[in-house]
Amino acid sequence: MTLIGRTRARGVETLSLDSVDTRNALSAALVGDLADALAECGADDGVRAVVLTHTGGTFCAGADLREPPHPDAVVALLRQIVELERPVVARVTGHVRAGGLGLLAACDIAAAGTGATFAFTEVRIGVAPAVISLPLVPRADPRALARYYLTGERFDAAEAARIGLLTLAGDDVDAALAPVLDGLRRSSPQGLAETKRLLTAKVLETFDQEAADLTALSARLFASAQAREGMTAFLDRRDAAWVL
């Protein structure tokens, strides 16, 4: 059974992360199903744009600590979103944590409702936002990333828009996205593909130059003693040993 819901309306294919029991955490299965759905969208001339959204109150909780995907698979998924010849639009009405922020950054346009919250929680379990930095660092404000990467603080949709993680935020995310989707429907497939290629060139340079090192870093950190303590503490709902 696929973990991705799919609907289509006037050329816009909506892909919904649909693993509510795990808060849409990035498991090996979810990453694989999303990659397959994106590939099908890329090969379908009837798809003008893709909306990436979610069921439940969480867009994505980050990596599934019980069934984590290999870092290479996460890098491949993020690159697939960036390289897809159709614009990918994130639609968020819930919480986004850790690896979920990488999905947002890989999308061309991202919108969220005012109830959405965001946090880079990696430092709190003994790891770092390594591979998700590939799309994040070229697109978001560096001073803001320094703060939120290092502290794991939670921030809201207005702040996410201010720092470049979101394109727009509003009380009604669908009303906010209506003119965006109308614009995409009015645009030619060739025009969209070539314009996206212009916009993503610098992001893909970062993938080319840094993906191997960041993948190795992620694998090393997740295998460390501090990460084992951090993940165990998270799953046990207790403070990690280093909390002061």
C-alpha cells in the first residue's frame, strides 16, 4: 500500500504524505513511495505542476528513527524535487521538523497556514541538519539558519517566510496559493521547465559539490554514541543525558 495520496485537478497533481501514524516521518518506505510518485508526475505530460502536502496535523516529522532511510536516498529525493521539470509547490497546514524542512526547501514555492510550526531538531538528538542543507543553505537566510540550526527552537510561519524558508504564509493557505496555481496553469510547459532550470542551477551546484561529504557526515553522526542516546531519549520521551 502506498504512503502517498494522489489527486489531480486541472493539471495540478497533489501528492499527500499519508503516514499519519508516524507523523509522516521520512521512513525508507515513504521516501521510496514519494520518489516513485514524483517520477510518474515527471513522465506525465498531463501534469503541469505538483503540490506536495500532507494528511494529519504534521507535514513531516523528520527522519523515522525506527526505520530511517539511507542518507543517499534522502539526497536523491531532494535532488529529484529540485530537478523535476514541473514546479513543485509545498502546501503546509501543520508541523514541520528536521528533514521535513529539507523537503520544503527543495520545493520551488512553499506556502503554509498560520498554524504551522517549524524546527530544526537535529542538534537535540546529537546529529546535524546535514543532507537537508543542500537545498536549504542556498535558499534561506544564513543568520537565521545559524540560530535555528544551533538551538532547535520552534518558529512560526511568519518567521519561516521572513527567513526564506517559505514563499508565503496566510490564514487560509489555499486562498494564498490560488493565484500561484492559476499562474502555473497559464504558463507553458517549456517555459516552466526552462525557468525552473535557471532558478535551480545554483542549488544543483551545491548538490554536485557537497552531497558526498554531507551524506558521509550524516551516516557518521547517526552511528555515534551521542546520537544513540539522543534518539533513545526522544523515543523514551525524556531529556538526553547532556541537557543542563
